[in-house]
Amino acid sequence: MANEWPLWEVFIRSQHGLAHKHVGSLHAADPEMAIRNARDVYTRRNEGVSIWAVRSSDVVASSPGDKEALFEPANSKIYRHPTFFPMPEEVKHL
């Protein structure tokens, strides 16, 4: 529909988290409305400390069909794995 508000992807950072997590989508006319609506819909119990709202049309994502081309080359680079580096005896519980 031509008169439909844009779709926004909503990410919430919880009080005990360090990262924002995708919680859902909603329609809103502008960024301010997207944040207000996200607060009302996704943080009813005061569980969030930060809200991100991103227009769905601005999100760029890979396709599951591209998985092999994107992630397989890393498997041949053993230096990217933590087992490649020796750990000093002084370092515990890492």
C-alpha cells in the first residue's frame, strides 16, 4: 500500500545485558514514533535500558545460501581460533 507506514526493526538492550537483541518489528511514521511504539510494545515491564529502531529497508543481510562462501574460508585459518595461542599459566578461567 502506498499510504502504509514504513516497517522498523526493534532492538532492546536489557538491564543486565551488554548487547542489543532483536525483539520484533513494527510500523511507524517516523523514528520518534518508532521508539515510542517500541517502548510501549516491547518494554512493558521496564526491562530495557536502550532501544534501537532501524528501518527494515536499511538493513542489509546475507542470504543463508551464501553461508559457505562467507564462513568456510575462516575454517582454514587456524590462527583465528583461540587454541592457536598458548595461554600463560597465570591466566585462569578464560
